[in-house]
Amino acid sequence: MAKGHPPRVRDLPAPRRSESAIGPLFRTVFKWPYRVGLAGFYRAGFRPWQLTFLSLATNGLIGWLLVAGRRLVPGLLLMLAGLLDIFDGGLARLRGEASRAGAFLDSVTDRVSDFILFGCLFWSLAGRGQGHRLSAALALSTLIVSMLVSHIRAEAEAEGVALAEGFVQRLERYVLLMIGLTAPGALTPMLALMTALGSMTVIQRGMSAWRQLGRASEKPVQKE
């Protein structure tokens, strides 16, 4: 899109395709709200890196509230943090500012945000005594699994393998954690679900990377 010309909402792209569990549904249902929000950020003069750091700062606030024992407000703030995280990449592409450096920054801040969210939740639950040991353990296991999901993709891409599939990715974790924090009695079941489905995603991505790398190694090397 030419710089200096405000975009028309109908000309803006829909959210990027995702192979995750609710990615296709999100793309269909929120196609027009996404376009409206993207146009709003563009016209307001926001830069992609500003949305990235605003999302990180929001997650930092959520972590502090979790340690303080709050649940409902952090759950609601997750919606804001998640939306900012969704829009930063789209805004970068719209402004023609998408770059490998920006993708690296976005990936690193995503991992930091995950560590803040589930690390602070673990800290909060572990400090509440024996009655919350299971929830604390599940928060820690969810953190470990989420890091493994991202690490497997990073390792695969370092080997030249594209790895976008994954049943449970960041969008699903945000949604499940929002439900767990805002619905009474839902936190432990949601953490258990995130751990179980995240473990399935680790296996899914690991097997996919293994197959692709295996096929690549079987190709004959052409002599120059």
C-alpha cells in the first residue's frame, strides 16, 4: 500500500491463516473487526514495534496482578494483550515495514510474555499452600510445554524446515487462560487442558519436523 494514503477497510487483508485449532474460526469470525482495528491503528500513526512493546507491557501488568492474587482483571487484560499481539504483524505488513528483525523481536517478546504470564501464575499458586499444589504444577508444566512448542519450531526453521502447524498455539493458550482466570473454578481444568493439548502439539511438531528433515536427507546430492 502506498504510503500517505489512508487504507480503505474493505481493501485490508484478513488475519493470516493459521493451522491451529481455532485459527480458521478466528479468521472467519473476526475478519471485518480485524480490518477495522488494523485501519484504526494505521490512521492513529502507531508503528508495529509500539504495539509489540505495549503488548509486552500489558503482560507485565498482568503478571504483577497475578502475583498479587488477582484473577478477573488479569483475565480481561489478556484480551487487550492478545489483540495488540495480533495486530503488530499485520500493521508491519500494511506499512511495508515487515522485516526479519521485526519478526525476531516479535518472537522474543512473545516468549518473554509467556514466561511472565505462566511464571507469575505459578509463583502466585505455589505461595498459597498445599491446596494449590496441583494448579501450581500445571501452571509450570504449561510454561514448559509452551516453550517447547516454540523451541521446536525455531530449531526446525534453523534447519530450513517450515513448521507452521500446531493444534494449540499462542492464540489458543490466550483463550484458554482467559477462560481459566475469569470463570469461577475453571483455572485448574484449563491449565490441565493447556498442558495436555500443548504436549500433543509438541509431538505433532516434532514428528512433522522429523519427517521433513528425513525426506530432505534422502534427496541425492547433485555434484557440481
